[in-house]
Amino acid sequence: MFIGPGVEVYEGMIVGVSPKSEDITVNVCKKKHATNTRASGSDEALKLTPPSIMSLEQCLEFIRDDELVEVTPKNIRMRKMILSKELRMKQAARKK
């Protein structure tokens, strides 16, 4: 993950790395569904790894052809060129 808890996000923002080669669209704002079927101690075992803070040079090396690095005085963010998932899917279909 590239973002920590409480960080504001927007559609098209790159928030982490996937072991798969294709992009995965996720909603990082969604809460975990509360169900009554849990193993005892499973909530205590959940540990989050701290976010990876990348420098500008690391971000530039990381991005692909369809991504951008957004630099502001307070943040360095990576995002897709086309923010909307639907528009990205249409663009990919046109290229085929």
C-alpha cells in the first residue's frame, strides 16, 4: 500500500501494488462487513503493514504508460491518466 489510514483518495488514484500484472479496481473506503462468523482471535491477528513512502524518482520509475505522477507542495501521488474506470475500459476496448 502507498497510502495510510485517513488519507483522502479519489477515483483513479494508485493506492498499492498487486502481484497480478493487470490493474485491480478497489474501493479503499469500504468497511469490512461485520458478520457473526469469526474465528476467535482473528481480529487480533490482523496486522497492517505501514505504507510505502516513495520519492519522486521512485514514482517515476514505478508508473506505466497510462499513469501519471501528481506533485503538489504537500504530496506526491500516482494516478491513472483517465480517472474514470468506465472511460478506461472504453479506451482499452477501442485499442483492441
